[in-house]
Amino acid sequence: MQERGQLKLQKYTVLNRKIRSPRLRRAIQKAQRISEERERTARKSTMQYGESIRLQRERVYEERRHIQNISSFNQNYFLNVGHEIIQDFLSGQTEKTSDSDLMRFALDNISYNPEIHLDDMDEKSKENMEDYLLNIARRQLMGKLEILDSEEQEKQYFRMMVLKAIDESWIEEVDYLQQLKSLMEGRQYTQRNMMFEYHMEAYRSYGIMRKRIKKQMMRNILLGEIRLKENGDFQVVLP
């Protein structure tokens, strides 16, 4: 190490002796200062971009710890979440909801055998369709609980499905934020405040991720296939 340092010093001394022009020396020093400043700016930018993902990571990990340590799960909470997802679906329908649209939503999110018969309704209002889908979700949830033998298995099932939803949604969020960072860095020399726009978009994306977690959580719970083992344990085939 000492010999390498001495060799580097000798090379620098020789180079310094060769460069006799003051103008050239000033140009080299200026280029070095610009290079160092760019490196500092890049490190600062990396830290600033990383702030949003750091805050999101802390909240996600805190939520995971809460789920892992929770003593019991309230079934009504999951029904309320299912109700919220159904309402979001129906509110997003700009025209009259068709039987095929309703069937597609039920197949993707509630049950593989939804048995939808809208002709039985006196009026195909959003309120009636909301109640109809919620009843299917309630029956589906009760069916899962009947398969599980104990409260401990129920807790294990709910915990597994919720954590899976959180992990999958978080991976997708991290990937999106990395792509967003690359996009913003490519536009950093424009007149717009890229850092501000990045944090605003990251905040908006976090809200979308929270909704995605709820939807994926309910898909896992309602569509997950429970298979009991001979030893009393169970395994789940995820949708």
C-alpha cells in the first residue's frame, strides 16, 4: 500500500512538472472541481430519491410486524374490506353494469362458482348488485372457515393471506418507484422540479398500493384453495 501511494505521488509530480501552462493547469483544476461537484450532486440526489421509498418501507414493515403479532382476526373487518372493493368496482362502472361484467368481477375476486342470477332481482340497481355480491363474498368466507378446524388455523390462514398480499404489492411498488426514479433522472435538466414531482407521484402511488393490498388480500382469502393434510395441518393454493 505504501509503495502504491508513493508511485501515485511520483506520477502526479511528474505530470505536474510536465504541465507548465498556467491556463492548462487552471482548466484541469476546474474540470476536477466540476467532476467532484457532480459526484456530490449525484449522491445527494440518490439520498433524496431514496427518502420516499425509505418512508414507505418503514410503514410496510411496521404493518407486517403488526399482522405477525396480532392475536386474532375480526371476520367483520374482512367483510367490510370486501364491501369497499365491491363499491369501488360498481362506482367505476360508467354505464349500466352488465351480467358479464358482474360475472367477470366475481370470478376474478370472490368465487370461481359465483352463481349469479341477476334476473332474480326486482331492480338491477347498484345497491341491489352491491348486496348481491356481498352475500356471495360472505358465503365464500364462511365456507373457508368451515374447512378450518380451529381458531388457530383460522388465524394462520388469515395471516398467511394478508402477508402474501402485502409482500406482492410491495414488490410491485418498489419496482415502480425504481422505474419512476430512472425516468425522473433522465429529465432532471429540464426547468421543472423533478424531485418534487417524484415525491408527489410516490405519495400517490403509495395510496394505490394500499388499495391494491386490500384487493389482493380479499382475493387470497376468498379464492385461496385450502387443502387439509392427514396430520391436521393445511396448505393453500393461491389464486
